[in-house]
Amino acid sequence: MESHIDQIETAGFTILNNVFSDEQVQQLCALIGTANGSSETFRRSADLFAIRQFLKEIPEIQQLIFTEKFKNIITRLFGSDYFVVKSIYFDKPEQSNWFVSYHQDLTISVDQKTEVDGYTKWTVKQEQFAVQPPLNILEKGFTIRIHLDDTDENNGALKVVPGSHLKGIYRSEDIDWKTETEAVCSVPLGGVMIMKPLLLHSSNRTTNNNKRRVIHIEFSNQELSGGLQWAENAQIS
């Protein structure tokens, strides 16, 4: 794991293959397929299907995700004091024209809107409050993306700017491509990508008529200020 720890610290991301078997991925997809899509946390369009607060909406899926192998990876890379603070399921269909330009994940989901020093740029999306917290909250968090399909640059694999997580708030319009590089994060089915929230990342439209389904889970070991609570707060069990 030492090489993965080094990659996360220096590049801001790493990829581990074969974390989930083909059979485990099939079980995950089958359970997702049984979800009731009437909730406000479900979003459907021609280009994207998403489930916000995913682990809350399908609580039975937690035992399929948090296998001993998966929990061991988290503990060895980050320690034992992290908990889930956000979970989303993304399904980018075969003919999706949806793309995302370069950005950092600068907001967190919280339970209510309360004016607290250092917490800015409030938004509400699908009855979910989001806010930009102090930088140290973002610096200490990490995200794991579980890939349920083979994913490369032709069906929306993330493109990232290695090392950009070390530069604080970094706007896409400020990227100097004379000095920065771009990496495509191809991940096979059953693999995971682990990334820091401040890593600049983007994804292209789908061009090869293949799906891209991803379970996106964010983790933190930080408590929030001024009575704010994470919208999701689940121990790794």
C-alpha cells in the first residue's frame, strides 16, 4: 500500500484494480436495480441517472460495499477514524452527451443552512444543502469511486491534473497547460479510484456506446463548526 499512499499524497489520486469481483459487481447492480425511483434524491435525464444519499436510499447495499477487503484498504491508506459523509450513484448511459469541465469538489452536504464563519457559497439542490467549508475540511477528506463498468477515455473516465490538490483553490481558468499535465484515469470493472476533493478533474462525453456506472463515496474524519452536521454520517462497519 505504500506506493498508493505516496500517489495519493503527491498526485492526489490512485487506482486499485480487482477490489470487487465480477460476481460482487453483479450483486451491486442487481440491488441498485430494485431501488424505488420516486424519491427526491433520484435524478433522471437522457444523459444521466443519479441517486443522491445513495447509502441511505439503499441501506442494504452497505454490506455489499463494505467488505473486509474494502474496509482494510481504507484503514491501511487513511487510518480507522474516517466515516462516510456523502454517497452518490452515477449511471452515464451508452449514448450520453453529458460532460463535466475541470473543477474541484469544493462543497460538502450538510443537514441545514446555518450561517457559520468560514462556511460560504450556500446552495440547495434537490432539497439538499451544500456549502463550501474551510479548506482544512477539504484537505483531510478523500473520495472512493467504485467502478461497475470498464471505464476509459471513451466512456467518461475522469481526467485529472496530478498534484493540483496541493495548490488550494485552483480555478479551471487558471490552469497553465504549459506546466501542468493531464492524466486519464482508466479503471476496469471492479476497480476503484481514490482521489482528494481538491484534485482538478473532468470527464468527457461518451463516444464508444458503453455505460459508465460509478458508486461515489466521500469520507471525512472532521466534525463541522457552529452546530452544522454532515447530511450523511455513517460509520464504516
